[in-house]
Amino acid sequence: MTNIDQAGSYRLGDRTVRRLGYGAMQLAGPGVFGPPKDPEAARAVLREALALGVDHIDTSDFYGPHVTNRLIREALHPYPDALTIVTKIGARRDAAGAWLTAHSAEELQQAVHDNLRNLGLDVLEVVNYRCMIDVHGPAEGSIEAPLAALAELKERGLVKHIGLSNVTTAQVEEARRIVPVACVQNMYNLAHRDDDALIDALARDGIPYVPFFPLGGFTPLQSSALSAVAERLGATPMQVAIAWLLQRAPNILLIPGTSSVAHLRENLAAAELVLPADALETLNRM
């Protein structure tokens, strides 16, 4: 059986979690909208993740919407004490599945209550504010108002810790003047490294960085260099991509997602893969 302890652990809020977790987004239907074709297969992935040692699951009530949270509750509730569930708010879906902004105080409060209800929780361990100034990537602009609203929900005991998603370095700095930031979740992988400096700055302050789309997202990473390294090491390209992220910085927490038990096992096996110096040099040049 895979030993994901080999990937190490890191602090998230007031807990320590294994650095290899699981992202639940792909458990929803196509386009992260509607139910999966096989709900029992989705629940089986969640149960297998915990059986393999995963203690950090990333989700959101706007996945589906409501789909992944309900699957998590059906598969895993009552939750093990060691399981940390991280959710996201700040967006919503319309009837056609479009991604829309939902960052007013009222919308954020409703989203927190939706997550609590659908996950079957009394308090959310970590809530990431998903900035939607630009749905396609980080864009400058103040996030003071939504962060202040989230801080109030934290004071009311509904949220323990607040994180950020899809944000710029300036927004991280602004947020840290308002609340302690538990983590930052942005797009980052072998082919998209805009946050190199931010990752290193957060590492100095002990703040975890959680790449979304660590394997490329809806368009999986493809590179002849990546494939060549994987073939030489007897691994898959995705395992190499995960191993590279684990060796990139100690504060990186990974949440690769899949709707397949076989792919889940394959992803988590990357915990045991150590990339030699020449492989790292090749990948760093990508």
C-alpha cells in the first residue's frame, strides 16, 4: 500500500495535515455541473482516499452546485477527527452552469450556511474566499469588503480559519491586514509558475500554498520532457508532476482530483517518488 507519509506534512490552520490531499471538484458532473454518472463510484473514491491516508479534502458547495459536498457527507459522515475539510465561497452557478460572482456579505453568509448544511458540520475548519474579479485568473482590486464579512462569520464561530483563492500578491498582503490567512490557493503547476515568488514568501511565513490544477486541470499537462523523465524513472507523467510540486517548496499542499479509484492510487503513489537532481533540472527548464 502507498505510504503518503513520505510526502511529509504541514500546518493548515491549527491542524497538521499530510501534504498529499484530495480535491473533490471532479466528482461532480461534466463541467463541474450536475451529478456524476455514477454516484456510488464517486463515494468509493472518497472512501478510498481516506483509507490511503488522506486527511485533507478540498471542496466547495458551488461544485455541482451542492453535489460534491453531499457526496462527501454521504460517503464519510460522521467524519474522522483527523479529517480537515476545506471549502470555498465567493462564486455561484446559474441554471446553465456559468460561474458568477457571489461576494456580497449576504451571499457569503448564505454560502457558509449552505456548506455547513450540505457537509453536515457545525463549523467550517477552513473557508477560502474565491476572488472573482476575473474568473479566469487573479486580477487586481480590493478584497477588503468580502474579507471583513468573512471575519465577522469567523467571530460568530461559523468559520475557524480563512484562506484565499485566485488572488494576487497585493491581495494577499491586503487580506493579512484584515485576518490571519490560513492558506493561498492559486493555479500553479509545472507549466504555470507565475506564483514562484509568492510561494517562497509564504513559505518564509509558514503559510501553506495549495495549487489548484496541479496536473493541468481540464487540459492535462503534456510535455516531451515530462514524458521522458517519467519513462526513465518508471513513473507516469502525472506522478512526476506531483513529485516536482512536492519538492518545489515545503509549504506546498497538493489536492489532485480524480473520479477514478485507480487514478487516485496512482496520484498518491507519487508520495514515494523522489526526483534526482538531473530530472529536476530538466523539469525546471520546462
